[in-house]
Amino acid sequence: MIAGRRRACRSICGARPNLRRESGETPALAGGDRLDRACLGCDGAVVTENGFSQDPSLNAVLNAVARASIEVGRLTRMASLAGMLGGTGEVNVQGEAVQRLDVEGQRIFERYLRQTNLVAAMASEELEHAIAVADDDAHPYLVVFDPVDGSSNIDVAVTIGSIFGIYPRPAGAPLREATFLRPGTEQLAAGYTLYGSSTMFVVATAANVDAYTLDPDGNRFRRTHSGIRFPGGCAYYSVNEHYFDRWSAGVQRAVSELRASCAARYVGSLVADFHRNLLKGGVFLYPGDSKSPAGKLRLLYEAAPLAFVAERAGGAASNGAQRILDLTPQQLHQRTPLFVGSRDAVTAIDATIRTTDGAE
Ligand code: AHM
Ligand code: MG
């Protein structure tokens, strides 16, 4: 948990439906259209000429994520100068050390999403409970996110990312934390921002997967990749082989088969590893093991959004036995094994695990 933030943020369970407005927050804008127009050419945080989605209100939420990402990216680039290195000394709800940039990233995402006046509630990897914003029909979206993924790479200036998923707020029932426990198939859009040698915003909608590169002159995302699809073949596999001895025989065999056919690349930042494999062809693996049977990655904030991107790009994502997008979380911070990337590679991994471990 992030102790300080836990006190400041109210959970949906037992909380006031309308939460605080942070001091120093810029005034909220009225809606999707207005947010878009207001942003164009303004404080340095906008998007392409055509927007991210044809739906104005969904576009406004995507715009908010893009603007938050630009701020997180700026802090990332300045980490050593901006006091963003190192941990806060706290431990989050996952039992992991909270980094300074995690806390700041959370604050930034939360602020921009509130400003849309379209988000009913949000849930983050960094907070123990979901946050209710406004429980009414004028706020049609739920947003889940990991504001800073790959935290262990911050202090060594290696690529990190942000991950998000956007769901429709179900009508006709009051918001509860359980409202977030929905299968990834229900996402309206999902994606990530990569803070690498370029800052790239990758968005999957019902239509397709596009990528936008940040133009630092004017701080605008410009569409640079349209209708992304996984190329054929498996150029790369990405997995932390330090855990080899803890894996099941099926996972060990699947990784051995990958070694024979693809080159290994592992950054240790999910967004970076996923993005390379998306553009070049390949597969990312974070299996469960004897110490952590469900693996490390979170279903809601990491696996489901990237599974949505992967499938829209012609790829696949599984937990070794089931499609990730079909899994309904039982808890907000539930973990899952994850195999995601080129469809043929994921299918082959699933088959090897099934035949090897199923036979034991
Ligand atoms: P985080 O959300 O705390 O940063 O952890 C998730 C990260 C992923 O980006 C990455 O794939 C994984 O942890 C690496 O874990 P490991 O160091 O065990 O290989
Ligand atoms: Mg993460």
C-alpha cells in the first residue's frame, strides 16, 4: 500500500461518491469535444490532428491519458534532476517498494482523468482501493492503469512505460469496487505509453491499433504507425530466465523450444518488451512459478490491456490455459501468468504447457 496516499484517497467501498478536488488542479473541462479543442496547441500536451478515436468522449479520455503520459515522460527524462530517483520507503499493496516516480505518476494520471468529467471511477496498481469520482450517467467510463510500469528501471535510465484500459461504466447499478471486476473483452480501448528513445503512445480501439510518437517541438503526439499488426514469425522471446528452475516442466519446455527458434531480448519493462515484440514479431512470457504460482503481473492493470492490444493487432494472450481477455478478476490486484505476443508463438506455448503439464 502507499500509506500516505491510502489515507488521502477514498475507496469506493464506504466512500463519499464525490471525492476531493485536489488543490492546484487546473479547472475541469466540460466534455470530450471541449477538452479536445481546449487542448489543441495549449499547454503543450496534445495529440494528433485527427484524435485517437472517432468517439468524442472516448477521445477525451484518451487525450487525458496522453496528456498525463507527456508529464510522466517529462519527469522520467528529468528523473535525476527532479528528485524522482529512489524509493519513498513505503511498500505498495503488491508488497513492492514504492518509487518516487510511482507516486508522482499516480498523482498525474488521477488529475488528468478527473479533469475529463467523464470518468466515474478509476483503479490503479498503485492504490489499494479504487477511487470513485462521480456515480452518475454523465460519467460513462471506468479507467484502470499502471502509471509507471518497470519501476526497477527508473534509477538506471532504462525504458519504462504506463499502461491503461478503459471500460464502460455499467448503467443502472451503484459503483462498487466489484464494478471493476470485468473481463478484458469489455474494454473500449487500451494501450500504453513507452518512455524510450522515443516517447510513443500506442492505442488499441475496436477499430485497430495505432501508435503516436511524441514530437517534442510543441509536445504533440503525431500518428506514425497505423493499423499495427504483429509480423509473421517469432523474432524474439522475452522472459526472465533467472526463474527457470522454479517453472513447471511445461513452461521449461516451451522456453527451450523458443530458444531454438527466436533470439532472446529482455528489458525487464513489460511495455518495452511487449512493444518490441509487437513491431518485430515475438512473445513475452511471465509464467507462474513454484514461489509465485500466479506470476507477478496484474490482470487488470497490465495483462488485460496488453492482451487487448495484442488481439487487435492479430496476436494473442493467455495464462497458459485460457485467453486473458476471458478472465474475470476476482480481486482488484489479482495476478496472472502471462504469455502475450504473436499468435502462433502463444498458441505453441499453450500447447506445450498443456501436453507436458497436463500429462504429469
Ligand atoms: P512493476 O509494475 O512493479 O514495475 O513490475 C512489473 C515489471 C514489468 O514491467 C516487468 O515485465 C517485470 O516487472 C519484470 O520483473 P522481473 O524483474 O521479475 O523480471
Ligand atoms: Mg506494473
